[in-house]
Amino acid sequence: MIDTIFIDLGDTLRVIRKDPAYSRAAKADICRLLGVETDPEIYYRDVIEPRYDKYREWALTFYCEAPVKTLWTRWLAYDLPRERVEANADALTWAYRKTKGERVVTDGGVETVKALHARGYTLGIVSDLVGVEEVDDWLDRDGLRPCFKTVQQSSVCLIRKPHPAIYYYALDECGSAPENTCYVGDNLNRDIVGAKAAGLGMTVAVQYPDKKPQPVTDENRPDRFITHFSQLLELFPALN
């Protein structure tokens, strides 16, 4: 019986809303924080993004997330004054996140989370993302903090999916049994493969209509596909 549900964030519970002005302002913030007097669009395109691509290759190879100070001093701004970069690492990371667009909860997401919590499920977040302040701010802003018993972020525990350890941290904090736990995510090769490796009893893949379908294999095949986050309420009735 499933009594615990762990949820991914990016492209699952939260989605990106594209806004060119929002992205431009974030790129300008990066240059300001670094003290770089270059066109923000050019600096982001020619310096930050190529360096981040190399960092991401490392992160995906070793299933690891670097602390934000290390991210900026080793990969993204290693050629700038270290003291300034370290002092602004948190703000720089948040600015980098905003260059992709504004992150908002998917349609029906808040209501679904609150309903699952009210139905008696233990809920947790297990997510890969850079930065440590963004999620806390969002949980307080949307009033969702009381719904989640654990929040595991790769930027805090420094482990990325599909490594099973990040799921084990969440299970341990919740006191939940893996066979009674479901994971809900969008990326088959990270979210679903990792949840299976951790021995979770059920997996659900979110496949929103505006996203390109991913190749399905025996290894990454989830138990269920859903196309709207609120469909979780059809899968998980109230617990006795």
C-alpha cells in the first residue's frame, strides 16, 4: 500500500514560464554581481553557458551537485576575483536559474499537493537543482511547507538522481518504507530509474502535452503515465 509520495520539482510540480524581459534582467544581474562590464547577453552566451555545459557534464557523470561557491569558483567564474565570486555565489546561482525563465507551480499543483496531504499521505520533495534558497522561499510563499515532511535537494545533499542515495535520505527522514513509497517525476532516465534503484514500490511519470515524449525502455518504464498533475488524485484515494 502506498502511503508516501515523493515529488520532483522541475517540469513536474514546477514548470518554466518563458519571459524574455525576466531572463534579460537575470543576465544583467550576473554581470553586475561579477563586476563584468560586458553586454550581458553576449557574456551569458559566450562565457556562462559553455562553462555551465561542462559543469553539467561533470555533474551527470558523477551523479553529484557542487556547492554553489565551488560551482562559481571552479567552473563558471574561475577567472574573476575569488572573494567577490564567493560572496555573491548564492545570488549568482539564483540569477542563473532565472535566466531560463520564471518557475511557477503547474496548473492544479498547489491544490493537488494539499489534497494529497489532507488524504493522509506523507509527502516529500526529491529534486535536482542548483541553489539552496529558492525552494525554501517558494514553499513559504505558496504555503506548502507544512505539506512536506522532507525536502531533499541535490544542491544540499550533493547527490543527483538517479543515484539511489538521495531517495534513501528522504525515506530515512520520513521514516517510510521504500515498498510503500511512490515517486512522481518527469525524466524517465533520472527520476524513474533512480526510484527503481532505490526500491520504491511505485513510479509515476508526468508527461505534459507540450513536452517531447521520451524513449521508454524496460529499465525506465514507470508504472503509470499522467498528463496533468491533478491526475494523482485519481491514483491515490484517501487513506484510512
